[in-house]
Amino acid sequence: RHIIMRRLVPFMSPRSTTSDANMSKGTGATPAMTWKSGVLAVILLLGIIGPLLMVSWMWGGPGFCPAVPMMSQMENINDKMSKPNPDGGADLMWGTGICTIYLRPYDPDDENHLVESDSNSFGVKVVMHEYIHCLQQGLVSGDVDPAVRFDTIDVTVENKCGIDDVYASKTIAAFADLPAEFRLVKKVVVFYACGNGYEYTQAEIEEKVYGAGCPGMDPMRGAGFNLNGFGEGDAEYYAMNTIMPAVTGWTTPYNGPNEWTQKNTQCKERCGLPGNAAFKIGDMGEDAVENKMIREMQDAGYDDCRNNCIGELVIKFLLDRRPATTIAEILNIWKGSGSVGFGASWEAQIGESWQDFSKALERDPNYTNDPSSEGTPGQAKGSDYVMSDDMPAMFGGFTFVGVFVSFCCLVKLGLMARSLLTSRRAGQESISAV
């Protein structure tokens, strides 16, 4: 018996020791979350969320205004706000159907700017000119349809300059009198500028113009790009000769047709017509007007022959040559520009190619007076109207990198979680075995 007990002891003792060790080891096998692993987990979470937020910001995901058009909009508004007497401007951001207009509604040197007269439009003529630019942009983008008209247009005037209320009241009333053919936009926000240094934030623009997240705003296309210089002409002509005569309620109405006649005479003088060989209108694309025609006119000594005068002279020639031209035809030219290009759309509506039209203008003795001119083919369709040629590649690259980084961080975080759970499970099993 003693021999048996003596033989059992060596077997019992090691077993007891092994169990104790297993218990100790089992307890220690459940690793605690250290501060280092906690920090790494937070970094990985940020690595998942941050790039996805950046991608959403770029593309205008839920709750986000697309970054590039919104920054462009803010720049336009605040650039105008920073100038004491800025030129008028307008935007209809692709996909929104909302028109924003910027101007100072009067000349600060005009002591009689609050007095009605046949030459004082209280800024309304400029507003309507810019409003037509919004229609042009919306027709190109498809946000405006000549067949869809609005009985009521939501008009707001943002006046951070303390400009007399008569300007805003006349502007809002003028939209109520707008002829039916032009009632094609649902909302208009007019920003008065005066150079007082006020800068709008994105939150303000969202609240006052587009609503939270800028519903519908396209992240990279803008109908304001690749337009045609003809637009300055029809905007001025219809603002002065069709819209302003329809405005009621003024004791002394503004005489738009009279000012149009005066402007046409002035523009011919500014552009050296008739008989200025440098007055070659080309296809009237914005690039051709800005970078070729205007520079050549400046080289010829005609610094004041700018976009507005060029466009106004061209539409004057059209209306003299084709008096039956209708508003509907002009609107449909812009509508077709977004799908087939300005040149092809022009020919479809006017019944004459742009090349024949430009040749006729440049050969006319009252205009360029160049009998050898053969004209220029019409402007082709814009390059999908992207705000910058490299934007699609840039957006695609940033999106790929952002999604890839988020995916890698997600995988790493998943591996960490699995390792932790596996270790804890193994520890629990060891304890249970005891």
C-alpha cells in the first residue's frame, strides 16, 4: 500500500500543478484592450469615415452640397459683394433650376437714382438681362423647358448693403409682370452688392438659395461653360424691348426700346463699324470671343468693343435680316445647344447655317464690309459642359483612393476585432475546461 501511494503521488502532483497552471494561463489568455490598440482602432475608424466623407463632399452625397459648384457659387457671390460697383452676373447651377443674380442696382455717382425717369430702370433691366442668362444656362442643361411655365416665381432680394427698399420692391413686382414666355424658372435670388466686405457662408447660401444639401446640384457640370457670345445680345434685346415694357405700376416707366436704339449706335462706334475688318465674329463661342475677337479688336484700337456690344450687334443684324424671328425660336436655339451644339441648333431654328449668317454679316457694308469673307462654321456642342477638362479624371482618382483607403482600414479593423474575439473566446474555453 505504501508503495502504491508512493507511486500515485508523482502522478497526482504534476496533474494538480498542470491544472493550476492552466487556470492561471486561461485567466491571462484574455488580453485586455490596451491604450495603443484603442488608439489604433480610433485611427482606423477615422480612416474609414474620413475618406468616405471626402468623397460625399466631392460628389454631393446625402446632406452635402457638391464641393466644386458650391465653391464656384460662393466665389461668384462674394467676388461681386467685395466690389463697390460690380458688373452684373448670374448662375443657374446645373441640376437645381434656381437662378442667382448679382449686381449693384444703381450708379453710386447718380444723385437722382431714386427718381423715376425714362432712363432709370432701378436696376430691373440689369436683373432681367441676367435672368435671361439663367434661362440660357437652364435651357442648355435641361433644367429649363419652354413648355413648362410657372404662374408664380419665388423671388427673394438679399440686401446686405442697405440699398433703398424701392429697388427690391420694383424688382419683385417686375417678376410678377414677366411675360409668359419667360416664366420658366421656379426660384430667383437677387444679391445686391456694394463692396461693404460682407461674405456669405456656405450655410447661408444653402439656407437662402438651395436648401440643405443642395438637392439636384451636379458635382462637375455647369451650363455656364461653353455658352455662346450671342447670348449677350438676346439677353439685352429682350430685357429692354419685351420684358421692361411689360412692367407696370411706374409713374414714369423706363423706356427700354429707346435705350436699345441708343446702345446700338454706341456699339457700332465702339467696334469701328461700318468697315472694321477686325470685326470677325467667328463661331461666337465664348473662347473665340474672349481670346480671339476681343484681343484682335483691342489690337486694332477698339478697347471698348466687348462682349455685350458684340452680341447686341449680332442680334440686331439677325432681326434686321429676319424680322419674323420669335422668342420661341431663340429659346429653342439654346435648348438645342445642349444636345447638338449651338451651330446645328441655330440652323434648325433659323433655317440658315451659321456659316452663311456670319458670312452675310461680315460682307454687309453696314458691318464688317469684307467682300471676301466666307464666314465660320457654327459652334459645336460643348465638351459635356464640365467645369474643367481634368475634373472627371480628378474626381475618379480621388474617389478610387478614398474608397481604397476606407476599405483597407475596414479590413484592418475587422482583423483586429476578429483577433480580439478569438483570443477572448480561447480564454473563456480554457477557463470553462477547468
